[in-house]
Amino acid sequence: MGLFDKFKSIFKKEEKKDLESYDKGLEKTRNEFVSELNLLGIKYTKVTEEYFEELESLLIKADIGVNTVFDFLDKLRKRVKSENITDTNMLKEVIVDELFLIYVNGDSLSDKINFNSDGPTVLLFVGVNGVGKTTTIGKLANKYKLEGKKVMLIAGDTFRAGAVEQLKIWADRTNSLFFGKEGIDPAGVVYEGIENALKEDVDIVLVDTAGRLQNKVNLMNELEKINKVIGRLIPNAPQETLLIIDATTGQNGILQAESFKEVTDITGIVLTKLDGTAKGGIVLAIKESVGIPVKFIGLGEGVDDLKTFDIEEYIYGLFKDMM
């Protein structure tokens, strides 16, 4: 059974819990991308160089990323040749297969969170201001509270006006513990917060940080200090450093990922506002460009609309109209 047939057979609602969210959240991308792909198949019934050229611009428009698109088209051309594919309708199945393989092929990167088996799990959040960092932390606090975990939020963004208060509101809303102080050294606040988390026997600690990227050296030093104080109190922590990216910023999000990767060890990406863009291909572009897995995606405004990333559900959300 090919991947395309596998997708068709496994997407029964009872087997995939977030299908409806992916379906709805990727609607803008699907309506634009898949309808154009279908039109391309009507315009060209045979696979020609002109077809490939138009497919290339269609993929770039979906924000899959220029380098990713070039690699992808190379693979597609090879398969067309080796499997002797002449019909563009048959090629659509190969396109779905190959886009799936871009994300998973030969890679052991996990989209699962690495939980601490001994003591609190610490998740550190980084990202520029305005990408939805505080909201994401709040939504994750809600998710883990619903799973029965004891959660603490620590406000490491100590100098931005209103940042500590914003996070405190989310802590209250989700009935989570909170630690924060304004206007002092972030590493000191994080240290005290982690000490409190250990006393309170917390399961999950979510740590906010400042969203500055203008001065990479300062940010690098600050994150290094924060990492050091966390590791001093909880060995091998933070378990994850998650970079928040606003999907609607498109290729700018990839530049942010590359910049933050230079500054600190990013273990996963959280893509917010994926429902608000017709360029949902950014999921594939980010993975291909920076080699970091997407761990969560935002598919709506609601507190429950932050979903654990699932590549199969994502591919389904993009291509269900073709299946």
C-alpha cells in the first residue's frame, strides 16, 4: 500500500482525535493550494516541463520555501522518470507522498515532548515579541492541567511592561502556580521560581523569556545564564527549549528560527496562527531549513486550539479534497 492509500484508509474520525481541528485550521491553505493544484491538473493532463514550472511557483507561493521546493522537484522528476508517470492525475498521489517524506524521511527527530522521569519537566519558551508566546504558554498550561498535571508558570520576561502581569493572568485562568518579579535579572527570577517549583512538587514548569533578538550577544548570554541556573537545580533541564513562530509571518519565521538556533539549542517549534494563513507549507519549510521538529501548532483562537503536531493529520488537512 502506498502512502497515499495509507492516508485514505487511516483517516477515519475515530482513529485521529484532532482531524476536525486540522481540517478547519488548514482550510485557507487547502482552498488556495489544492484548488490551484487541481486546476493545474486540468490545464495539463500530461506531465511536461511547463507543468513542473507552474508547480514550482505554486509550491513557493504556499511558503514551502525555495530550497525545499527545488529538492522536492528533483525527487519528483526522478520518480516520474523511474516510474514512467505521464498522467498529472497520477502525479498528485506522488506529490502527497513526497511532501510527507520531506518531513519524516531518514530522520529520528521527535515531535513528542521529552518529559523528565525524575522531577519537574521544564519547558523554556523563546521567540520575538508579538508571536503569541504568552498565549501559547497559557494554552499549554491549560492542556497540562486538563491532563491532571501540577503546573507552574515562571515570568522570565522581567523588563517588558506588562509581561509579568500578562503571564499571571494566564496562571490564574488555568489555575496554575505562578512565580514572577518585575524589573530584575531574569536568571535570578527563574532560579527562585524553580526553587519554588521543587518545594511545591510541580510536574511541569513553563518558563517565559524576553523576546529580544536585536542584540544576539545579550540574548545569548541571558539564555545561557537561565539554562545554567535551571540545570543547577534540575539536572538535564530544561527538557525542551521551544521557539514560538507566528505562521502568518511566512519566510520571516524561518529567518527567526535560523537566528535563534545560533543563539541557543532549540529542540522544537511551536507554530501559532496557522489557521490565519494560506501559506501552511511553512511547516515543511521550517523543518527542511533548520532541521527542528514542529511540536505544537495553533489552529484557532480558543484555549483548546493549540494541538500537538501530527504530520499525518497535517498532510490530511492539506490534501483531504484530493483523497
